[in-house]
Amino acid sequence: MDDNKPHIRVVAAEIVRGGSFLITQRSPQATLPLLWEFPGGRVEAGETDEEALRRELKENLGVDAEVGALSMHVSHEYDRYTLDLLVYRASTADEPQPLGVHTVRWVPPSEFDQYEFPGADQQTVDALLG
């Protein structure tokens, strides 16, 4: 892994309801457009992982979330940067709305292969299914 590349710290939520996971589709204008991912986003300076995840879930999905334990940490090297993805178990009683994302779906693990995920998220999917 190239330590000279910038590292980007991103948090994501593993939200399960009725055996299905909440995934979101990136907007057509986003980096890696229209790929699917676990909801979340970048940790800003001065934020804890939990604060960042709650903020991102509120901004992108309009939900108030309870953030639980760290589920997994994946590092994935892209061409111009290294992504540190920290996935936390989370829950919400609210119904997610696609405010800052293209679409939201509840997907059972058996259907994950029908969705295209970016590299770091695919590693997460593989770990969940493994």
C-alpha cells in the first residue's frame, strides 16, 4: 500500500431490518456514479466517527440513527487515494428517504450480487457474506 497517497476516512452504517441491509445508490454526478454502497460518508475534521455517521445519515437519508459497535474496518487503495472505511452497526426507526443519494433499497444478502459496489464496499459485502 502506498503511504504517500492521501488517506480518506469514511464511515458507513450497517443497518439491518427484517434480514435485509439498507444500501444506497450514488448520484449520477458523484464520484463512482450510480454504484451502490452502505450509507455514510466522509469524516470531517473535528468529528468523531459516530458524529460523522449520524450527520451523514441525517443529511442523506433524513433519519436519526443510533450508532453502535464497529463492525469492520477496510482499507482500499484507489488510483489517487487510500480509503479507510469503518463500518458501524446502526439502527433507526425512521424510514430512509433519498435526500442526498439517488435511491435507497433494503436488500437481503442473497441479492447483493445483483448490485455493483465500489471496491471498498465490495470488500465489506464479501466480509458480511463470508
